[in-house]
Amino acid sequence: MTTQDIQCSCGAEECFSGAEQDPLKSGKNREKRARLLECVRWVACLIVGFAFACDPTASSLHGEDNQIALAPILMEAEAQRVSAIERAKPSAVSVFVPGGGGGGSGVLISPDGFALTNFHVSSPAGSFMRCGLSDGQIYDAVIVGIDPVGDLALIRLLGRDDFPYAQLGDSRLARVGDWCMVIGNPFLLASNLQPTVTWGILSGVGRYQYPSGTLLEYGDCLQTDASINPGNSGGPLYDSDGKLLGIVGRASFEKRGRVNVGVGYAISIQQAKNFLGSLRSGRIVDHATLGATVSTDPDGGARVSNVLQSSDAYRRGLRYGAEILEIDGRTVQNANEVQKVLATLPSGWRVRVNYRLNGQSNETLVRLMSVHQEDELLQKMSAALPPPPPRPQPKPTESQDESQPSDESDQPNLPGGLEKMREAEGGEGPAPKMPTLKVAEKKIPKSVTAQLIERKGYANYFFNQQQQQLLFDALEKQSPALSGTEEASWVIRGQTQTDPPVPFQCVISDEGMIWKLGDTVTEFQNRSDLYDVINNRSAAAVLAAIDGLRRFLTQGPQKFGETFYLGSMPLGGSRPLRDCLVGNDGELELRWLTHPQTRQLEAMEVFADRDLDPLEVWFEYPPADATAKLESPQSKAWQRPLVLDLRYGTESILRLEIQAWETLSGAEGLQPQEKEQLEGSQVRSFSATHQILNPMQELLATDDHADRHASSARLGIPEQIRKLQTLPSKGLNLQTAPGLNILTNQIAGWDAGDDTASQWDGKDWNADREASDVF
């Protein structure tokens, strides 16, 4: 078989084009050939029957009534096969483009109506389509998310919350020779919504189908001899138990005709699982690349032939000549297998990569890059014309030349699903003919418009908004109370997990942030200052993560900045896949990763320079009670983490053991000294304190004491002193900062002409700074 044999099973010629038509397979010659084959089959049956009748050893197969009696094991196997078909068939979907623009197949994967199909099936429909089930009912469906490279689309059938759905299998366990079945809508024959069932075996696994000039790339797909024809595209490939193994997409046909030759391809359900979170995000998603090119070594092995220095693979040590051994737990032995694995992974995932360099084996985590830039992907997708729908072959007549197309369809006007679809569209007259490529004007149903928001980069932004709110609600429930105000502040105390441990404290408010580790105090008035702190791999960058979380919880997704649900991905290369919410905070990008069941926040990532490692903050909680039932996200209350693990790349730079995490809405929960210092909204006072400390230190650095009075006025210190002297009424007791208290009195004396401040030269103002604020 050559690449010219492969075409999409929707009937499109957009994958590969065959040669000119074989006269033996057209018109009357085709019918003659079909009748000849039918005769051959009947003769074969007669010969086998005659052999059974003449063979005395075959008499044991006959019962007393002279009927053939199958062995019980065969009867059981047959019953199981029929039962599996009956279980699987209700989840199969017949997809039709409203207005008559084609269609295909799909499969339901959840009771709330989410279904998988092919991108090349959904693309002619655009934002909505109509779908039928084997129960004879027609449902409106809306597009959710699309993967134009992997030829996947997620749609949602509307009108019910108890749809029959398929149980997802494990395509990684599939082996050549396994029984399988395909259920779908070949040639759009399901006019009465009864799908076609074909049975066969898996004739190949791990196949790779190169895009060949199109976006569609089938990586690591399943091959079957179960009959697949135009219209089966997007439909389910089940195993013998009725579990979903893959999504049908392509089939191989004879070069000179449209005759199935028993080779069809399905996107593995494992690949679909990898992309399911991204598809639920409503985005137009892209596939992954390593950031390096790989070639097959003449002696075997996948060798790196080039690597981008800006890639995470380069930062993790991948270099020219390195031999890649494993990607995401899968062994690779040549360049084709590397691409086959990468084609099943979404961009942005972080996966484990094993490689050998200079005789030494290494295991690391690599953050995968996107194959396309966003605008490039959108441009390529818009340039790809939707494939034409399957069309029936016209019946030739004696007066009609076989080479001329016929305007008549041999589609019967059956009172089934197509008739119901015609009625739903408000049409009159007979049932529609087989859909053609021309799409009529479509009026979008209200049920669809209620769940459809168009936005650049998204197939449907509505579902992204839904996921944003779902994760925000869970985070808000499981985080320390913020009193419903944007002015709430957090104070976190504890010690490092070092020998010996070092106390730490951080204060985060709208007025600024302070990080104290041992005797070292770092203050940030502007969040933009944290950009360089992250790039310098400092532990103080934890302020950016915690402050981002605090403000996100108080402001919500709509006010925080550009926020979106990215999808699901591994955490540290491990499954289950975590949900990932992204928020852009000025120059920083923050990511929150939560557990898919508990919705508990497990990690944060803060990106500054995208060519450098982000800060990672991993949250470690008390061990869960193994005997307790898993709490729902709605009922799970705030549980303070035990440890914050700060990481850059694959290195943990500091582990912080949390002893207190408090929201300041009063003096409750503070240490005795802090209660004296803080009353009401106390943390805000540190900003005013430091606003005067800085010009004070500049003033004291003046050599000529005689100029200090003039400098004091120039720096605005008298005005700052008056502000500072009002702080005790706002919660700051200057008596707890004696140096600062005396200093303010002395500088106040300068304004009265008393220059006796020389005694303060050389004073350690950091001690006063420390004593004067919440520390």
C-alpha cells in the first residue's frame, strides 16, 4: 500500500488523490462484477454444505431435528458479541450538517451530552449541527472545542442530561488480532437513525499517518479490517466488550475507485483522553513538539540532530547527538516513534524524557512546545477547505451517459431521522435528499446560542468561561477567608525545612509585600519588581505566587486580568491529569493546577521570561484519611498546606513549613507583640512607615548637618512625620520601635532649628524598620 491509497473516511479527497477511474469498477461493469462475486459466494456455500452432508464426522453437529447445533462455547461467544453491540449502539451518534452540507458520525462520552467526532466532520457545520441517536431522536448540538491537527472535535448534544454514553477503554492494551466493531453512519445511510455495525479485528496498532500537505496528522492510530466507508468518520471503534477504543477517521481505498479494501484507521482513545481537557476548554488546540529535531541513527536509535537553545529541552540538558530513550513512559527506537508519541500530546505538557548523552543516562522533565504559533494555526485552519460530504453513486440509465453526473439521488424518502430533521428545520414537502456540499442559510437554534460565544482562538468561549467559574468556585471554597474585600491581607509564618531551620514570614497586602527569611528582609512596593526576582531564581518570588492567588480570589476571573482555562496536564510528569487555570498578571503569567476530583490546589507556576524556568510552588497537605470518603469540591473546606515546596526547573530550592496562614481583618490570631502593633487594618501601615524611613536615611547620609533642615523640607519629611505621628491611632505603636520614635522626634526638632541629630549617624535603621512594622 502506498500513501496514495489513504483517504479520509468522510469521503474527502483532501488527504490523497487516486488515479483515474478503472472502467471495470464503474457503471454496468461494476454491477456485473458484483453479481459475479455473489455467485461465487453462493457456490462456495453450496460446496461447504454438500461437504457437511457427505461427511459422516459432521453428523455430530446435527440435532435430532436434523438442525445444525453449535457448540455451547460458540453459542456463548455469539451471545456476548450481540450483547456488546447492543450495549455500544446507543452511544453512537449520526451527525448531519443543517441545511444539507454533509455529515458523519460521532460517539457520546458523558451523560450530559459531550461527544467526540472528527474535526473534518464538524468543520462544514461550523458552530452547530444536528445529531441523531439509535432511539430515533434528533438533538441540536453545539461545537465545544477542536483539534484541527489531530482531527478531533468535541461537541455537545443539547436537551438531556441522561444521554447513553460509551465506556472509555484503554487503547494502550490493544493488540493485533483483537476483535473490534465500528458503529456509524456510512454514506449517511442512517436516514432512520439506525447506525450500521461492522465487525472485524485490529489489523495493526501504533500506525502513523503523515499529514501530507494537510493539518491532519494521525499519530499512533489503530488499524482495523472492520468495514469503514465515507460517513463513518468521527464514529466509534469499540472493542469486543463494547468499550471505546478509538475515533474512526481514515480509510484506505483502491487507487482507481471508492471501494473499501479492509484497511481503516482510528485515532486512539488514549490520544483523545490526552486532549479531552483541552477540548473542554473550548479552545482551538495545538499539538506538541520537543523543541528539537530527531533523526534515526544508522545503527539504530533516535538521535537529536538539532535543538533550540530557547527550548525547555535544552535547559534540561538535551544536546546534539543525545539518544532519546523514552518519552512520557513510552520507549522510542527511531525518529518515527518519537514523532508518533509527540503527535498524541498537547502543547504545553510537561512529560518525562529519558535520554543518553556521552554514555550517561538521564531522566528529566521537559515542557513541550507548540507545533504552530497561534496565528499560524488559525491561518492554516481557515485555509483548509472543509472536505465534501459523501454522495451516493447515481443509478445509470440507458439514456444517460455514465460519465455525466446525475442530479437525482437514490436516497429513499424514509419517514425516519431525516424527516424529523426536516420538520425541526421548519421545512415542508418530502424528506431531504442526500446532503450536498452547498450549505443553505442556517438559523441557529436558541438552545445553541445560549451556549455559544465566539472569540478569537476559541471554537466556543462559552465552555471556557464555564470551566473558569467551576475552578474559581472550588479555589474560593478551599482557601482562607478573605472577608469579601479586595483589601484583605495575608500573613504566613513558619520555618524552613533545613538544618538548622530558619524562621520565615511573608506579609502580602494591596500596599506591598514583605519577605523575611531569618534576619534578611526584602520589601516590594511594585509587583513588577518580582519579574527579575523570578528570573534570578530567588525564594522571595513566592510572594508573586501567593499575592497572585490572593488577588485572584478577591477579584475573580473577570477582574483579575486575562484569565482562561487551559485544559488538563500532568503535574511533574505524573497522572492523573490536573486542571490548569491561567491568569495574566501584568508581565507575569500565573497557573493554578488543581486535582481533577477534589479540586484541591496542588501547584502554582509563575512565568516571567518564557525562555527561563518559571517559579513553581507545590502545596503539600496533611495526609488524607484513607478510610474517609472523598469529599466533593462543594463540601471541602479550607485546609492549610503543611509545606510550600519552591522549585525552579527540576530543582527544589527551599521547602517552607507553614505554621500559620492568617487573614488580617483584625488583631485576632496575632502574636502578643503584633497585637500591640496592629489594630484594624494594620498591615497597610508598613507602607507609610517605609515611605518616611527611606527619605530619613537619605537625609542622615548628608555630611553637612547644617543642610539637613533644608534637605528635610526638600524631601518632604515634615509632612511625612505628621503622617507617621498619626499611625498610633491607626494601629502602629511607635514605642515598640524606640529608634524610629526618637528619630521622628529629633527630625521634628530640626524643623524647630535644633540640630542635635549627629548622635544618630551610623545607626542600623534596618532594626528600626523591622521593629516598626508587622515584624
